[in-house]
Amino acid sequence: MKFIVDAQLPPLLCKVLEKAGLSAIHVDSLPKGDKSSDTEIIDYADENQLIIVTKDSDFYYSHMIKKQPRKLLLVTTGNLKNSDLFSLIRINILNIKELFKSCDYVELNNDGLVGHEK
């Protein structure tokens, strides 16, 4: 399972995902970095079979309307300290992996996860 972490989330989140045995890159590593448009990020993610991790609701609307990106992990926790976000990811990582077996869109909120079936 491979992820691309969007610009409004910290690059350190990639390390958290990698420590859980997942592959992750940050948008900063794309040619245009955090100046990459949503469309460029979506295209890159879909071409490379990456799950976009984001707080940006624009990706949600694009997924719901156009099925782009193909896979989305939407973080809807509101403002959290990075350490709290990382803990929430660590606590839910096994369920995140499991949900993406049957879901294209998973929402991570303060109460846990919501999987949305394909």
C-alpha cells in the first residue's frame, strides 16, 4: 500500500506511515512540490497507484464526482497537533489497511475511521 501526503499535512507523516510498513511520499517530492495543482497530484497518484492523504475537501468532491483520485484518505479531524495526528494514524493503521481492501475512500476523524465502499 502506497500513499502520497498532500501539502497541508506534514512531511513527517510519511515517516509515520513508513514505520507502519507502508510506502509514502510527500507532495514536496513532486517536480513542482507544494505548487503542484490538485489535478497534477491526482494524475500522479492515479498513475502510480497511490492513495492521497489530505485534509483538502476538493479531493473529496473530485473523488465523489469523477472518481479521481481513485483512492483517498481524507483527514477530517480539524486542527490537531502533529503528535496527536500521528497517534491517531498509528492507532488506526491496521484498520486503514483493512478498509482499503474494500473501500476507495476512507475518512479519518477524531472518533476513528469511516470506510466508504467502492
